[in-house]
Amino acid sequence: MEKTIAYLKEKAWYRFFKVIYIAIFVLIMLLINGMWFFEENFKYAFNFLLADVSIVFLFYLVRGAFYYIAIGKFNPKK
């Protein structure tokens, strides 16, 4: 039997880690964008945008690493 995301969705630990993953991602993005919103000097706006893009890429890599460990594929099919 080939392991897929559907196989993982049956597991309670997978759903738990997925909720934690999304919560951490949203919290970090809110913190970064909140700092950007309250920044009085907008010359650093590019730095916050770069931080947003970097965080999205980092979380994509973390997601891929998790799937590689759990299923054996970096980007599995549903």
C-alpha cells in the first residue's frame, strides 16, 4: 500500500500537527505584518515583504520535510 496524504488524514497525530503548523504559520505572519503596520518609517517595508516571502518558503520546506519523513515523498499526491 502506497502511503498518501489520505492515509495520513486518518491519523489523529497528523491532524494535530497540521493544526499546530497552521497556527504557528498564522501567528508568525500576523506578528511580521503587525510590525509592518505599526512601523512609522516605511523605508523598511521591503524588509517586511522579504520576511513574509521567506517565511512562506520556510514553511513550504518544513511541510515538505514532514511529508518526506512521514510518507517518503517531498510533495505527495492527495
